[in-house]
Amino acid sequence: MDINLDYARKNEGHYYGYGASDLSERIAKAAVTRKSAKGRAHAVLEVLRQCASDTGHSPDIECFARKERGGWRVSYEAGPFEWAIVASDALGQVGVLAEPYYSFDLCFYPE
């Protein structure tokens, strides 16, 4: 799976938080394995929970997935700055459509 995040990697610390590119690559690889919006949201949630745990955050406090407006929203507010913007680009490169609601959450809708 070829995901090009060179622009984001070059601009971590300036436009994006440190680690946003690596996290986004992990998110894309997890989401592409699922077909439904719910499945993709939960796959991404597991990646976010692992990232939260690895960085000393409480996954139970910082990460969630919830059904919303006919789709699913996944959030990690304490993650790298603008992670959802980079993740939406990475997801698009593997054929998964996700919309960043803010810079710290993604929305998945049924196709």
C-alpha cells in the first residue's frame, strides 16, 4: 500500500503536530481493511486508543467513536495537532472517504 505523506512529514511542527503523519498512515492501513462506516470508525478508534496509550494519555478519556448524522464520528482531541486533516488525505489515497469535522476528529458515512 503506497501512501504519500511527504508534504505532511516535511511540515510537521509547522502546520501539523509531530507524529501526525505516522498516525495517519496507521489509520489508513486500519480503515482500508473494513467495508462499513461503523467498521472503519472502530478500526480507526483502536489505532487512536493505542496512540493515546503510547503517549501517556488515557484512551478512555481522550478517544471515542459515536454514531452521528447517519455515520460515525471518531475523535482524539489530545492527538497530534491537525491529525484528522492529514488522516483524511491518507485515507483518500487508499480509497476510503472520511471527512474531518475539526482537526481532531473524522466522520465516516455509508457509501
